[in-house]
Amino acid sequence: MSIKPVRPERRGRRRLGTENPEVQRRLLDAAGQIIATEGWPALRIDDLVRRAGLSVGTFYLYFDNKADLFVQLVVRHTERLRARLREAYAGDGTAAERLDRALDAYLDFVTETGPGFLHFRNAGNIETTVGPLSTWAFRQHADDLRPLLETAMAEGAIREEAPDLLAQAVLALHQHIAAFWLEHPERYSRQRIKQFLSDFVAYGLSSDR
């Protein structure tokens, strides 16, 4: 599925009939590197293509404009995180053990992507062909988490509740605390952040309440 900004900044150049995935990867990788070191506002197309070893003309064969580039970066970021979380969800063990592995995978990803995670979270709510971009990304993660929560309910590990609401609540908490941690890394260790999230979620979802 192709996701595009609803209102592009300006009309893009003619696109290729068949795109080269390697060229697109180089452009996205270069953009990710710039965001990680300098932030999204500092990204300039000229600097991006120079880092990727390509031309400005090539950029516009793959992206309509900077807004289109941003959308594709968020889509890739979302799919990479989904892959890690789904691997954790699908492993052996109880639902609680799989949720714990998923939390580790989430914190690993947050640590690795750092500034990109923060920027995509804070600036991702732009209108696209699938609705607000951050809402779309959040929905993908919630859809992946919901079956595991349903399994946990069936096992009696967590209380009966609407799985959609639980998935949204758990993800929102994780995202907010992870962002706070990235913005204030001197305050808490990763171990403390994980313990807080684990305890808070366990208490909130306890079947004994």
C-alpha cells in the first residue's frame, strides 16, 4: 500500500515506472542519518543526495517532495518496529513472558533510533491518504498487540477488558514514557524505565483487581 501526503508541498517531478529499491534505500538511509545527528529541520535535499551519492533529479524520481520523504521514513520506521515486536509476540512462553520480550524489543528500538523516534512521534500527525500519519502507525501496532492481549485474557493472566482499548492504552503509555526517557536520559536508567512500565502495566491489567 502506497501512503502519500494529502496536500504535497509542491508538484513533484515525473516518477519512475519501476523504482530501484536500492536507490530508495540509500535515500532513506541518508535521511535517517541526518535526522539522527542534526534533526529533521536541518535536512536539506542537496545535503541528502550528496550523502547518498545521488543527484537531486534522482531524489525527485522517488519522492514528490520533502513531505513525501517524511511519510516514507515514518512508514519504514513503523514497519521495522512492527517486525521486532511481532517476533517477540510470536515466540514461546506465556503471554506475560512474550509481553516482557516485546518491551525489551521496544526499548532496544527506541535506543537505536533515538532522535528519529522522537521526531516521528512529535511531528508525525500529518494528513495522508490513510488519514493522520501517526494515527495510522499507532493503529498498526495496536492491531499487532491485540491478539496477544486476547490470549492473556484467555489464560487468566490479565483481566477481561476490551482488547482494542487495552492495546491503545498499553502502547500509549510505552510511547509516552519512552519519549520522556529519551528527552531526559540522565534521570532514569533503562532498567528503571523497563521496571516501571512492567509494574505499571501488570498492576493495571491484573486479573485480581
